[in-house]
Amino acid sequence: MVPGRSCGEPRGSESASPLEKDRWLFKEYAALDDALGWAQHVHDHGGVALLIEGDDGTILNKREIAAALSSGERQPSRA
């Protein structure tokens, strides 16, 4: 398990500058699968996950998150 955090915005949002990123709301997770589960939830409700950062240095941008969700690279959520 790799702790980390996720950021999401309404669908159509673009990548932001580092200054804007510091003002984003984020949610912390204990594992990457949990963060991807949240990203799926955001997508299912009309939003888009823009970024997932793991404490181990893993960084997924919105395109990489979308690819992971569409390929089913995660375990089913327990939420």
C-alpha cells in the first residue's frame, strides 16, 4: 500500500499550474486502489480526477487516471 492524495474537478477542467495546484482540494488515501476508486466515483458523478500523487513518488495525471480506469487496472472498490 502506498499512501497518497487525489484531486478532482468538474468535467472539462484542464491541468493547472503548480500555483493553482496548491489551492486544490484533495483527499488522502492509504492505497492507490482507494484513490482510483475515488476517481471512478468522481467520474460517475460528472467530475474528473486531475491528479493522484503517491507518497512513494507515483504521479498519475488525468489522462493516466482515465487510462487506468478504462483498462480496469484496479481492484473493485469496497466503498
